[in-house]
Amino acid sequence: MALWCVTRKFRRDLNVRDGFLLVVLAWSVLPLFAAIPIYTQLGIGFTHAYFEAVSSLTATGATTLAQIDNLPPSINLWRHLTIWMGGMGLIVLAVAILPMLGIGGRQMFKAEIPSPMKDTKLTPRIAQTAKGLWLVYVGITSLCALAYHQAGMSIFDALCHAFSTISLGGFSTHDANFAYWNSPKIEGIAIFFMLIAGMNFSTHYIALTGRDLRTYLRDPEILWFLGVLLASVLLITFYLWGFQVYDTSTNTLRHAAFNLISIATTAGFTNADYSQWPFFAPLWMLFLCSFVSCSGSTGGGIKMMRAVLLYKQVYRELLRAMHPNAVHPVKLGGHSVPQNMLFAVLAFSFIYMVSLVAITLTLSFSGLDIVTAFSAAVASLNNTGPGLGQVGPGGNYAALNDPQIWICTFAMLLGRLEIFTLLVVLTPAFWKK
Amino acid sequence: MERFFPVFRALGLLLSMFSLTLLIPLAFAHILGDGAESAYDIAFSLPWVAAWRSGASPGNSGAT
């Protein structure tokens, strides 16, 4: 309020650099405010309160809190409300409102929306786009809450879990998470809505406004998304069944499907301690979470579109090695992908890998065992939440010391802002006139 | 520094809007009486206290 009052005479359209700075400032400063109720009510340290708030607003779902069942209901509501707002991006909401107040939002939107195709516009005006996306977001959340309530959740739990599901956050109002209900019906609803939330919201918008469900079939990213998840569920089900982890095949499929889709889409709900499963299964789930979610969804990671483009580019290089003079354009959905986009995807993937290695090494250097360090880095950078080892579903981030918590907090912000947005502000060139 | 003022203006607006969302759990806490009312009172009033402390008001342009 003070900031706005002092600077309210300085009106001009925001340029690209302003957009980057605003997004980074917003995602660093908003958690300070979001942390106040947690800090003052629960009496936890500032580091843990800020971590909790960043985890909420980045839709990560990592927590340091224990005995969640005993939290005041309003604190639980606040945690889930912030995770819901963070899921789609508070900035997108602001873009829908700020133009009415005389602030252009195009640059903010470009910096914030989680997609490799940031210039894609659904409607001519950016504010209309943001409003459309939010309407879809609110509509799907409402349907999810109704479905949860119908399946047996209380109204409060249904609302909180709908917030957490559609944002792919993974917070729960119970320590036991979805195991609290032990209900295949509720888990089925969660799987359905996690899949919906893992798809591009622009596709939902186009499908709903055009009233044409074939839109989903025309989106190659969604087909890859569903294909990879289906294949992975079958793989992990057979793998767990081979080790006789569960007594029946139905039970194996149920637990494999729920936990895999939850972790892969970066939601982070659990109905079992999957860290007790044979090691390949949780490792595969963590691998998936780094790329499965679609661009323009509420999920984290490098996004399926980038992964598909990387795969196609590698395949093209193989063809080029065999036929050096042939022209092999990289195509997606029948369209040639511009070379500059391929370079951007390569650069992003490189910086993503560098960030992942750097965070893992830093956490390891700080004293964490390698499984915890690596999984915490993956789970934080991809905004997933639970990892393995000390930060697995059987424990939480309270096992980490303050410097380790700060590293994970930074990783969550880095992942949420798709690395470049944050790093670009830290370069000296950004601050030159 | 002045070149960042439009960014700070947008940020201030964003923070103000965000502080309004605290009203939802605040109302919820008051209705349920779950003991967390004061936490939201503090969180909600902080931006306004900050505004008052800075001497800013809607009538004060503050463009110095």
C-alpha cells in the first residue's frame, strides 16, 4: 500500500525488463505477507514460515509442519488458498485486473506464464486471456470440490483439496494425506483432476469456448502427456506386482496409479509411503516429475513440450549423422518448429540441468545424504513437494536445517519462475541502463 | 532508482490486493473462533500500518 501510494504518479507501460523485475519481486515479497499468519500463529521460525509460504505460492506443497490435523482450520484454509492462487499465478490474476487500473500487463504475463511458447495468445487482449484462463481455473476447481464432497469428503476438506489438486500443489488437511480416507473413489477423482490440471489451460479454454473436445486430440503435447503417464502406470504396476508389494493386482494398480500420477504431475499427494517401494519406482516417479506436465499447466518441471522438442531434436541429429545433406525440420503437431525456439529449449534444458546439479551438490555439501539431497533438489526445483529419504512421504522438510531450507526455498522460486526469469534479474547486464 | 518506480507501483498494488485475500481466512477464523484471529489481524493490518508510518495517503502524491 505504501509502495503504491509513494509511486502512484509514475505511470508508464512496463517494458520487458520491468516485467521480469516485477515478477521476481512479487514472488519474493508476497510470501513475506503470506508467512505472517503462519509465523505468528504457529510460533515457528521465520525460515520455516517463509519456506511454507513460498511452498504455497509456488504450488510446491513441501512442508515443515507436523500434526497438520491439529492446525487451526483457518490456517489450513490459508495454506490451501495461497497454493491455489499460486498455482495459476497470482500475476495472471493481476494481469486481468491491473489493466482496469491503468497498468499494462503484457510483459508480466510473458514473464510469468509457464510455457516455452510464451508469445502464444488466445485472445487479442492479454487481460481477456488472463480472465479466460482464470474462469476455466475457477470452474474446474468448483467441479473438483463438488466431486470430492460427493465422494465423502467434508465441505472444508473438499474445498481445500480442490484448491490443492487443481494447483497441483499437494497440501492436505491431514498428516496421512489421501490415506486418511482410504477411498479408491476419492483417489480416482483426484487422478482425473490432476490429469486435467496437468494439461495446458489454454487447451481447456479453447475446448470449452469452442465446445469441441477434439481440441484435446489435436494437441500433441497432451497426447504425449497421457501416453507417457499411461505407459508409466503400467510399468510401475507390473514392477510392484513383481515384487509383491501389494496383495492384489487391483490394489497394486490403485497405489501405483495414484502415487505415480500425483508425483509425475508435480501435485505431490500420497496414499502410501512410496519410499518403501523398490527403489526404481520412486526414482522413476521423480524422473517423470521433471518433464511430464504440459506447458501452460499448473505443474512444474521443464514441461512436456520441451521434452518432446528435445527428443525430436536428438532424433534429427541422428538422422543428420546418417544423411548429412538432407533437410530434417523438427515438427510438432504438423508444424515446423522455428530454430530460435529449439535454441531456447536447448538453453533452458542446459540451465535446468546445471541448476539441478548445483542445488544437489550444495545440499550434499551441507551434510545431507545423497538420496535426500538429490530428491529434495528435484522435488523443489520441479515444485513437486515430497522427495525421498528424509524428505520422503514418511517425513518432511523439517528434517533439514535452516541453510538447507533456504536452498530449497530458492530452488522452489527458481523452478516456479522457470529459472530464466530469476537468473536474468541477477545478471549485471539487466541493471545497465 | 526512479526508473523502477512504475515497477514498485505495480508491486504495491499487487501487495494490496494480496492483503485483501487475508480477509477470507480472517472471516473464517472469526466465525469458527479457532484462535487464529489475531494472526490475520496482524497480517492484514501490517500493510496499512506501513502506509501510515510512511506518511502516505491517497491524497499525497508522494512523488519526490
